[in-house]
Amino acid sequence: MYPSLHLVLLIVILWCQFVPFTGADTISIFPNNKLTIAEGAGFLAFLNPNGGTELRQSSVAAGTRWIHCSVSVNNVQYSLDSDQIHRIGEKTTVERYDTERCGIRVKNLQKALETKWTMYGTDQGGQDRNAVLEVTVTSIKFIDDLNITVSGSASTATVNCPDKDGSRYCRIIDEDQTVSESCTKTVDLTQQISYFWCHTMFWGAMTERITKINLIVEENDRDVKTTVEETEDHIVLSCQYRSTVSLCRALSEADNRQYMLLDGHLSGRYSAYNTKISAGVCSLEIKKPLAPADVGVWRIYQQLNPTDYTGCVFDVKGKRFYKARQTIRTRVGSIARNNRLEISATDIEIFHDPRSSSATVTELTCAVPYEIDYCYLSGPTGGDYAPQRFDRLKSLGICRFVVTNITSGVWACGINDLDGAEDHLTYYNVSVYQQPGRTVTEQLTASSGDREKRLLCRTILDLPIDICRFVDPSGEVHGVSNQMKPSADARYRYFGKGLREGECGLEIVELREKDFGRWKCLFKVRGREYEIPMDIVEEAMSVGAIIGISIAATTALGIIGIFVYRKLNRRYSGPTYTVSSSMTNVSNASHQS
């Protein structure tokens, strides 16, 4: 009825041979239980009973001793108890790690061995230990030069190192030598082509693999086409987009008028002629004869968000319409021959507090009435800056730059069109102040008793002033404000347009001796107080007066000296001495005592 004891034992023996033994302890493995290896590379691994980092030699001596060690690959077990080198397939070799550790050294790993490697070890106490190592083999295609193309409608792009998922380590270096310790880098699209260098390390490799990545921006799918139609009665300005647009606008820069362009819209002499939003066409029809306000630069654009818009630019002339723009050309050669002081430049005032750790960001924009091919910005120390969103703004004739921590001096924006003639240059005279204010009255020259004498300092950028005070030469503080009404007998009162307009001024009703000397204008802006010195100089003691008095005194003393000298020579000549014959080597002379 029941099986015999011998049959039961036979079944148990057979079961033990085919069912994996699970009594062994599972321990950690160095360097990791999962490795991604480049095909053809090598790796090493060993059992690490203590876990964590690699065992030191001293720890090995005092730690686990291994009696037996082996590794199983694709259900084939290889002994690691000796220095025998095992060959797996045609190229891969496996040998033991060393005599102290239970581990492996694998060379020339092939894709066919991408599997789980199980390492077995028996310590000196007879305890079985094992660990499973998941090995992934990646067939890396080493590329020296890689092109990545992105859409021109995107504002950012991601640069990925090749085989980044199988790499051990990556770093990306851009054209400015900025290093990103990562296999992926997100960059702003500011130019047509950008260059990056990816340095990659793989398991088993001892050197970096360098790949040059060329990031190429495609033509924007919102690129536009400018067309002009002129009839006896109208001029039609049209901007053709590649795809459907939302709301279009027409802007006249002559008087800053703006019109919304919708199908069938009519406003006086202007109409949205043939505007087809669904077809990506935005048109403005201007009735003839042209009014003076119609002449000048027009821009038709769609605004995607407050800082992102694109469209077309037109230059409307008085008698005829010209798309060309020769009349606004500025010759570089003629400017170079002129003195820099004669250059017409836009004044820009920047405040950068040296006490602040934050950077100042300045936006410079130059515009022309024609489509731009390229533009650049040069500073006082040279060097060009890349324009912002150039692919969107070039058809509008606009070039925009963002400069961090701009420096004082003359900056120039250069623009050219598709014809490649001479550059059109726009200049900016930038002044960077370490205080948000400056003196209007640096020195006041007056006399005691003079009435209604004024000191004035003002903020740059019309920053409002919180508190305005003046410190006189004796150290006395006088707080003034346009909100305070001084008493009838007050000697000091506020002067200026107002604190909210950024002017901190003091009017002295009548000057006294104590008012002459160094004054300080103290004002508080954005929670910080600043100090600007200024002087009241007594007119009699001014530099000009002192020089005049010195010259007069010198002249008078000279005249008096000549007069006295002549008078003395005329009235008294002094005793005369005769030289004896014993002193014939000395010439005869007279001496006045």
C-alpha cells in the first residue's frame, strides 16, 4: 500500500539534485548587485559579508575566510578555488578575484552573457553564502560627432550623452567651458547651432569617451513671409505664417497706435483686409492718400505670451512705399573716424549695490525697419553676446540682449539684413552706479547772507525715496520732506519735485557762517540708506578767488621789491675796499655790507 523506505529516500535524493538549495545566506556583493557593462569591457566583483564599501586588506585577514568559491553563469558552474582561467564562449574569460576574497575577474564580456551571475562561497565555519549579480551588456556605438536637431518653435532643448543609461559617469561641457556633472543637460535655445562635449565613462574602461554634440535648431515652423500689395487706393501689409495663428496686432511705431486684426474689422482708414486667422494670414489695409502718421515703421505680430512674439516689419514711406531701408543706413567707417563723444547714444543708468550678492540683469533692445539676418552686441572690453529669441524676433526687425552685471561704457548693437551691406549700429552709453543716486548740486559757491540757496541730489531710474535727510558741517541732521510744512522761522526746508519722484533737496533760507563746509545728502531707498557728499564754499574763499588773490599779492610784492631795490641803489652804495698787490690772483671788486 505504502512505498518502501528505500523508494522514499530515492525520491528525496532526486529532488535535492534538481531543486536549488535555499539554506545558504544571501549577502551583499561588491561593487553592486546590478552592473551595466559595455560589450568587450571587463569587470570585477566579490562577496562582501560585511556589506558597505570594499573590504580593506586588514579587514580581510580578520574577517571571513573562504574554503570554497564558485560562480554560475547560464546554469554552468565554474570553480574559483584555484588560479584556473575559465573561457566562456570564444572571447570571455573568468578567473578568481584573489586568494583572500570570493570573487571574479571577467574580461572581454560579450552580449550573450547578459544574465544573472550567481556567486557561491563556503566560509571556514561551513556556512554557505551566495549573491546574485545582474549583468547588463550594452553594445555602445562610439560616435565622435553627433548631430541633434530640435524644432525652432522650442525655447529649450535637452542634450543627452550617447548610451547615458549604460554609462557609469557623464559630464557635459559647453562652449563656455561650463561643466555639468550629468548625462543630461537642459539648455536655452539662443542661437542656430550650439556645441557641447560629452565625456562618458563605462564599467571596465579606464579612459573617458568624448563625443562632440552639435545642437542644431531647425527653421521655426512659425517663420513668416512679408508681402506688400499697393493699389491706387490702398497699401496692404500682410504677414503670412506657416500655421494657424491666434490674434494678430498691427503696431505703428510712429505714434504707438495699435490695431487688432480680425476678419472684417474696420476702423476709420484702416481695415483687416483679407485677414485669415485659420490660414495664418494677418493683413492691414491703409487707405490712400497716406496721412503723416501712416509713414514710418509698422509691425504686424502675434503675441504668444508677454515675452514671446513673432511677426513682420514694414517701412512705409511718404510718397511711395519701399521695402528697402537704405535711408536708415549708418556707415561704420564714418562713425569710426568720428570722435566717440560725437556718437549719438542712448543713456542708460544702472544701479548695482556692491553690498548685494545678487546680479543685475539689463535688457538692451535695438530695432530696424527690415528683417534681420544677424545681430550682435559688443561691450567696452569687446566680446559678442548672443541675442535672445532671435529666431522669433528677426523677422520683426528686433534684436534683444540680456546682459548680466553690465559695465560702464559705450555698448554697440550691430544689425544687418539678408543683403549683407554695412552694419547698422545702435549705441548705448551705460553708467553703472554703486549708489542709487547722484548729486545735482556737487558744489555751491555763495556768500554769507545769501538767500534761498539750494542743495539737490536725486536717484537714478527715478527710484522713490523713503526718507530724506541732510547733515550739515557741524554734524547736525535736518530731516526734510515735501509732505512736511516748515514753520515760518525755519532756516531749512525741502526743495525738489518730491520724494516719490526721487529728489532729495534742501533750501537754506539765509546762509550763515556755520553753513559753509562739507554737507551730506542721506536718503533711504528700498530699505537701505545711502550717503552722497556735497560742499558749500564761501565765495571769498573759493578756488578762483584764492588764485586771484595769490596772483595779485605776488604782483604787488614784485613791484614793491623793485621799487625798494632801485631806491636803495640810488641813495647808498656802501664802503669800497681796494684789493692789495699780494692778492693779485683775485679780481678787483666792491662789496656791500
